[in-house]
Amino acid sequence: MVQIPDHVAFTDLQSEIPKFVHKWLKAEGNESSETTSFWNELLTLLNAHAHIAGVSFLDQARVPFAPHHVKRLDSYLPLTQVLIEQKSKGIALDKPQLQSDGAVLTPLQQALRYRSKFDQPVRFIVLCNFKELWLYNLSLNPTHPELITPKIVRVDDTLVDEFYGLRFLIDPALGKLPDPFVTQATALSMYAVDQVSKVCALMTPLYQEQESDQVQLQLNKFCMRLVFCWYANKSGLFTDAKSGVNHFQAYLEGIPPKCGHLVLYHIFQILDTPSDERFKSEDSDLLALPYVNGGLFHGASEDLIPRLSDEVWKLILAELYFDWDKIDRPHGRDHH
């Protein structure tokens, strides 16, 4: 299962990646003296926001070219099977260079030659000259990898948007995807699916006296409504424009887990009720919530929400801080 960075990471990176970019745009970019620093900083930044256990950083593996001729790879990431061919800043990544043995090879050809002599699996090749990273997924054309069109990531202001496309460097699960160079939007979507699946798995046993087909129907409704609320919470739909108060979040955070199911049951009914038809004695946070039409909350008063476990309630509250608004909007978003 792919592990996506925690909630805070999606905002923190806006300040951290530019610092990395600024440093390396100014750096000399010398292959022999700065390769290790560059990659350790990049991998550390990635891992700080992905929390992948057991990340192995640079391994300058020995490659036997002949009985008495051994070379070292620039870098190899054993956890994710990435071979890195590093060049100094200013060296074009698509131009051939004269090698120490007289051969004239492009950086990719050089990396492929290392790979052919290497005794470890290589799933990806990354070419880098401190200004660009050329990413090759060898599974796209195992027979003729030289024909693969690389994904190019630049070390400039655009790196913030491309950053999550580099997570395959530390997360071996991504290497099994058809397109491991996932964007931030894809990473967010993967995380969202994972969290909804987790809610379903945790809640299914809580429907103790329901038929299995009814449990699935009730659970599907609950998850759709919950995802909408998570989205609306982050998009500002539940926030008062003048005071800046997020009424949905403010109300939920004061509720103990044992009352969570009753509160959500009531909130879903509130969202299905036009403002002028609500009881004026309701809590002010609930009265401030918008009416949501489109049918998503229709019939909420007849649906069952079982008593939630502490674990489920903790997960529901934690997701209030996730960037659900950066994912495609869920159904039922129209409101008055």
C-alpha cells in the first residue's frame, strides 16, 4: 500500500523546496565534490515528508568491467533500485562524452553500460546535472531502454509542483505502478482512496445487527457524505467569510468519540435542511452550515450510523487537516 505524506507536508513544502532550489541554483555543481551533498539533501527532504521506513541513501557500488578494472557507480538506491548517473552543471544530458576507456557515450548509454555489469537490479535510471533530472522507467521498454522518453524535472521554481513525482526514489511501492512518477494531485488521490478504505475497514464490524447488503449501502452513503464534509471543510464552504470561523471543524473538535455517531447523524440532517426550515434553537455552529442540495444528504434522517470507535473518530478528525480541496470535488457539491 502506498504511503502518502502526512497532512502538514502538503503546505510545509511550499517553503522548504525553494530553499533547496535556491541553494543548488547558486552552487558550482561539481560532480566530484557535490554529488553526495545534493542527493542526500534531496532524499532527506523527500523522506521527511513521506516517512518511508528503511530508506537507504546513496550507495556507490563497485562495478567490475574487467578482471582488473573496477568502476564505481555515481549513486545507487538499493531500496528502490535506482541507478543515478551524475554530471557536473553545464554538461548536457543528451550529448555524448569521451570516456576514460576511449568510448564516446551519452550519459544514458554510460548508465546502461554500468547496469549491464552491475549485479543488482535496476528499475530506474536517473541522469542529473544539478539543473535537471531525467527520469527513465526501464519497465517501459526493457529490451530497448535507449528509446524511452524520459520525464524531465528541473531544479528551479517548478520543482514545487514536480516534487511528488520524485517520490519513487524512496518509496518502492510506487515502482510497481504503471506511472511511478506521480504528480501531487495523484498522490493526494491515492492517499484519499487509502483513507476512505481505512474508514470502511474500521467501520464494517461496527454494523453489528445489519444484513451485509444493507451494511454496504449504509457505509457507502456514510463515506460519500464524510468525504464531502472533509472537502467542504478545507475548501471554505463551512467557514464564515467575516469571522473566519470554520463552524464544522469547531463543532466536531469538542465532541467526545462516544457521541461522534450522533453528532454526524445530526449534522447530515442539518445539511439536508434549508436554512429557513431549521430549528432556531440549534447550536449556532450548526445553523451556520450551508444547505446542500443535489441529493447527497437526502434521507439522512433514515440512515443508520453505528457508534464509532475511538480509532474511527480520531481518523475522522485528523482528516479535517488534509488538503481534500486539492482533489477533484466529490458529488453533491452544489449548495444554496
